[in-house]
Amino acid sequence: MTAAEKLIAEEDAHCAPTYRPLPVVVATAEGAWLTDVAGRRYLDLLAGYSALNFGHGNRRLIEAAKAQLERVTLTSRAFRHDRFAAFCTQLAELCGMEMVLPVNTGAEAVESAVKTARKWGYRVKGVPVEMAKIVVAGGNFHGRTTTIVSFSTDPEVRADFGPYTPGFEIVPYGDLTAMRSALTENTVAVLLEPIQGESGVIVPPAGYLAGVRQLTRERNVLFVADEIQSGLGRTGRTFACEHEGVVPDVYVLGKALGGGIVPVSAVVSSAEVLGVFRPGEHGSTFGGNPLACAVALEVIALLRTGEFQARARELGARLHAELGALLGTGTVTAVRGRGLWAGVDIARTVGTAREVSERLMDRGVLVKDTHGITLRIAPPLVVSEEDLDWGLAQLRAVLGA
């Protein structure tokens, strides 16, 4: 038994089977490359579901973390610390907003946004107590807490976790008519992913986000954009909403905000919206801790240069041109995405997306499948043209295109 096989067997024996990872055991990583316990290198075309937008071991982020580790890592929100004000101020400025509610994981940020919208609905909009409704889209993936899975349409995520939390209405993604019909005087928010990641990198029809923005303004409803995967440079803009000139009322951020080093997430909005909270009504022991703030501040500094957004645009055009050329070859049935992010539907004659992922792994490329037929491709934004081209060449070889 190899070292990797021993580690995999030990993991499978003692870890709850909530994931089915590819049989590769990573030991080190740098940039867009991973190295396993046997010393074999792999090109990372997933980037931790966009948590690693700035690459593995980004030196600026590592140095920021190391410097903060030597000073103070946690105070809890019981006390103030010297990185917190800068983090909140600069993240609010990046978003064009006023206030930040810091938490840890993406799901925690979504839960916090749900609570924020409901409280705003009762305190500001005047919705009767216990009557607040939030409209969401079918095919969504916002996390895996009991409340969030309550409004999922994916049986794999939702089944066996009831009773479910009420207060949500699900409409088809991309359907403005259905959205319009769903909004009532008790609707406090529309919660959407500007691009649905887990569903297969689903880009909505042109004008959809702008239409939702108009409807929510007309009906005095908050537009909450879950940019946990799509935001912070992935699509070629700081936020995916920018592709339609849309500014939501609330951003929900995570993943890349922690630079692949620590979990950092946040709800970012106006003072009117986040100002509804009073001390003790919401909180997080680790939310906004000094280490998280130090790393996130460096992430914000990286994004301010515009370099990573530009790389996502330029390399994204290259990615989509290469993937688009696979259409009509009998191996790929659809390609979707924006920027350095793509969902590729594999023809059933080629095999399942999982099987294609395994074949790519054997050739030194790591991607992830979803929903049986779709490969998700989202390399770190630091990937080189040469490495991206090589990875796509491996995909063509695996598909026999």
C-alpha cells in the first residue's frame, strides 16, 4: 500500500463521508500547482471553488498572515483590535457600501444576510411580525445549514434534513415574469447568485439581473447578491453584478476574501440596512478576528490594482475560445461561464463528468464534477497562459476531441 493509499484509507475510516474527493493526497502547493505526497505535480483548475483566486501560497498574503500571527490572532468581538476598523472601512469602500458585518464561512454569511433582511423588513419596511418572505431561485446553492437547505431544489442537498425553515419562495432562475409575480408586500428580499456556481456555472439571460434590480426597487425589496463564488475578480470584474451595471442592496462575500488562508466572509450593505442590529442581536466569536482582517486587507489591496480582474478577462477569453471549439465535436454539449470560470457539459458517450475528472487527474490536471454531466473549471487567477493551454490540451486529449 502506498503512502497515499494509507492516508486515504485512514481518512475514509475516521471522517464522515460528506465528500467524495478524487484519490489524490496533496502535500504542498504554489501558484496554480499542487504536489502530492509522492511528489507528483498537478495543475489546479478548481482553485478551492474560487477560494484560491490569488493562488496557493501567495507571498503577499502569506507575509500578511505571518506578521499578524506574531502580534495577535483573536480577541473576540468583546474587545476592539487595531485591524478591524481598516478592514470594515476598506471592504465597504471596495463594495461601494457603508457597513460590514464580518463572519467566517460563506454559509454563515448567507444566514446573516437572511437575518438582516428579515430584521430590516420588520423594522424598516413594516412587514407584520413572522410574515417576512424571501424569494430565491431554483437551482441555487447558498450553503448547507438547515435554513439554507430549506430553500434548495437539489434533493441531494435537501433530503432527510427536515423539518424545513419556512419563509422562502422559489422561482425559476432567469425568469423575470415569475420573479415579478412572487413579490408581495411581505417580501423583504430577493436572494440570488449572479452566476449559479454549483448548478454548473449557469449565467442568467442578459438583462435578468438588471430586471431584478428594477423590480426590487419598485417594490421596496432588498436585492441580496450572493457573490461568494462569483465575486472578487473571478468573472473579470470585482463583482459579477457589474457585468449588467447592477449594484445590489447587499453583497454576501466569502471564499477568496480569506485568500485561501483563513475563512473570512461578510455581509456588506448600507447603514440603513445593517444599522438595524443592536448589540447582542447577532455576533460571531471569530468573525472579524485580527488574523482574518490582516489577510482580507491584503486581498482588498490586491483587488484594488485591477490586475486580477484583468487577468480573469484576458485568460477567460482564451479559456472560453478553447472550450467553445469543443462544441460540435461530439464530446461536449454545452459551455457556459464568464471570465476565468466555466461549466462544461460532457456528452454521455464520453462518460460521466466524474470519469472525465479522474482521467484528467491521471494526466496531472485537477477539476471537479457536478450534477453528473458537468465539469467546473476555475483556475487560480494567477495561472499562466502556458499552463492554462497545457491543461486544456489535456482536456482535449481526454475527450478525444
